[in-house]
Amino acid sequence: MARITVEDCLAQIGNENRFILIHLAVARIKQHRKGQEFLVKGKNKEIVMTLREIAAGKVTFENIRELKRLYKEKLAAEREEQRLLDSEAAALANGATA
């Protein structure tokens, strides 16, 4: 896989300010540490994977909050599905012992 450079990321976000790039990368890394999956394939460390996401145009200032919202919705749906499965299992267990 080709090497990722800061210049690749800056070209993608359309800003020559490296400080702004750092803010975007930190926000995305925080999302990864809370469980969000990477949007690009690879086996690098999380900072490199995050920079790859930015360079690929998959993470931008415009969509960083949307990615967080979508992840929260996915977690809520998974929790609801698990709650339903647990209640069905409890109902079956109660019916089997009655």
C-alpha cells in the first residue's frame, strides 16, 4: 500500500493549515476509540488509518458529526435488537418452566 502523507490529507480537505488537519484527525481517532470502524481497509496503526480515511475523502469536516450520529443510531438499533432477543429468550424460558 502506498505511503500516506500529510500533503495528501491537506490536498483532500482543501486547507494548507496543518493545525486544522490535526483537529480533524483527533476527532476521528476519538470516534475509533469509542468503537467506530475504519472506513478504509488496512492493517496500520489508528493514526495512519485515520489519515488514510482523510486522504481518501471518507472523513471530512462536513461529515465528521454525521459519522458520529450514524454510529450512535447503529448502537441504539443493536441494543434494541439485543433487548428484544433477551426478552424473547426470557419468555421462552418462563414458558418452558411453567
